[in-house]
Amino acid sequence: MEEVTEDETSEEEFVEYFPEIPAFPKGDLILVVEGKELYVNRQLLTEASPVLRAMLESDFKESTQDRIELPGKSYKGVVEFLKCTYPFLNYNITVSFCY
């Protein structure tokens, strides 16, 4: 069995993917988490998450906003989610992040 090590990714390494993702340099939606802006693609988020789809494609106020604050969410957690969402990043999920 392969040994699992703790993910030691620094904040600087997270930022290397964001806020400017190569295929979506400006994004069409800004997520604000812990005061930091993440430029993302609305369509990818709606395809990745039923919760975000409901929020971004329904009568919720977020469906018409270009900037959404996510209070109570961790920057690291949201970036991990985004890394898993963007197919061209080829990001591997580690067991340590799941706990």
C-alpha cells in the first residue's frame, strides 16, 4: 500500500493557480474568501456542484452578482475545491485533506 503523506502545500502554491487561471484569465465571477479574491468560471462551478448550480442559476441573489462573498468558508478549502474542479489542473486529492 502506498504511504500517504500530509499535504504540505503552502498558500503561495495555491495562489499559483489563482486568481488567474490560464484558460480563464479574468474569470466571469469573483469569489471572496477570507478577504481574498478568486477569479473563477461560473459555468465550471455550476457543472461541479449542485449547490453552486442552484445558487448561480436560480432566484438566489448570487445568480445576478459578479462578486460573491463566502463567509465562514476557508480560503484553503475553497482553493482545494477549485483545483479539483478545473480539469486542466490535473490535481490529485490527498487523504489528509479529507479530514
